[in-house]
Amino acid sequence: MAINQRQGNCYQLAGRYVAAEQTSVLLHVTLFSPVQGQRMGHALVEVTPDIIWEPVTEKFFLKEVLFAAHEVEEDARYTSHQVNCLILTSRHWGPWEKEAL
């Protein structure tokens, strides 16, 4: 999938990754987007405690570098099991933080 098709689909792309890779953690975050020039909601994957996979670019980053560069604030984190349950109960890929499920 081309990057222009991936834009706007971070929650689904990150959710699919975590649903398949049971050792990873789904992060729903707020960060500064230099492209949009403002803070926005986004989904990332914590592959290890130090490595983050960014679903739109499909690139891996050191967590501390990415979080510092984009002023990342973690809103929620979900295990693979939690992601699968939330997808089934909510019938969407997130974000789920503001929903009463």
C-alpha cells in the first residue's frame, strides 16, 4: 500500500500489526505533526520497550528519539488481546479512549 493510501489509517494499520504480533503493544498517542503543523491523535506500535513502528511510513524508530522529536504523549496502551476484544466490541479500529465500552 502506498504512503498516500496509508495516511489517515494509522489506527487500523497499527491495530492489525498488534493483533498479529502478540508481543507488541498498541499505543494511542497525541503528537505534533510537522506535516499538519499541529498536535493530533495517532497510533503507534511498541515493538520492544525501546523500538516503535510507525504505521504510515512503515519505519522503525528509537522510542526516545521519536517521542522527543514529536512531543509524543501516550494516551493509552493495549495488548494484542485487548486490541482483538476492542475491535470486536466496538466494530472499529479506534481510538477507544473516549468511549464507554
